[in-house]
Amino acid sequence: MTSGTTFPGGGTHRDDVVIRRATAGDAKRLTRLVRTSRAYEGPYAPMVAGYRVGPDYIEAHQVFVAATVAGGTTGPGAGTGPAVGTGVGVGTGAGAVTGTGRVLGFYSLILSPPELDLMFVADDAQGLGIGRLLVGHLRGEARRAGLSRLRIVSHPPSEGFYRSVGAERVGTLAANPPAVMWDRPELVLPVV
């Protein structure tokens, strides 16, 4: 795993990972990442059992993917050779890094009202800084959109992560059976 320096927003520059805009072609991989997440095992499993991140969702929202740079690897047993790429950035334009490798995680930003709708990191990529990388990118996108804060309704086990990147708890969203059978923490993430 290649590590780098911290940049504003709490993210980490990594030469082996690129963050790019999701495309319709990512839909199946993102859906699989949600449905197989260990964070949603046991009593939480019914919430994601039929969940789908479809091409229509990707087109309607600001969805960004963290992926290994083509030819690079991240995670247990990852290669130690040099990775090709420019680090964090949206893969667009001529000669841009497209991150066509393995999807490590993703997030979805809703602009109105401002909210982090989804954020998932692959189970075997957790603890490698991918979540912090995504949050740093999320903050940058929110700033560019003129936002100063984002609402996050967190999966209960994820609250600690969001608090560690600067989100503050502002309340609790009550359970809404049958879709959501448990109360969820409501947080606000400062963008600036």
C-alpha cells in the first residue's frame, strides 16, 4: 500500500487510489458492495437485502468511486511496486487516471437538501484510509457546490467513524419499520 500526505478536509493523498465520478457501468459493483457489507449483517441485513444502486441513481446524484489505479492493488497482499497515477482526483479529460481497477468504496452526495446519502468501503479495504479519503473528497465537492455543512443519517455502527472525521451528533432519527427497525444517529459534517 502506498501512503502519502494528509490534505485539507482530512483525506490522504494516495498514489494507488483515484476518486472518480461513478458511471452507469459501476452500478452492479456498487450494488454488490452495499449488499455484501459486513456492517449490515445480522439484524441490519434486511435493510440492504434488496438494495440497488442503479444507473438512474448514479445519473441523478453526485456519486464518486474510490478505485485502484489500473494495474495497482490495495489491501492485504497488495503489491509493493510503483503505482501509476496522479493520486486523488476526478478521472476526467485526456490522459486522466480513470481508476478502472478494483472499486474500494464510494459515496453519494445529495445537493438539495445537502446530505451524504451513501458511503461504503469494501470490507477488506477498511482500515486503509479509504473512508477518510472519500470524506476529504466529499468535503471538496460540497465546497465547490457552495455548501457549508452536510447532514448524515448514520448506520449506528458507523457513527464513530463520522465523528472521527469531524461530524457532530445533532439528534436521533427514530426507527421507521418495516424498512429501518432501529434508531439512527443524525450528524452534521462541517464542510469548511
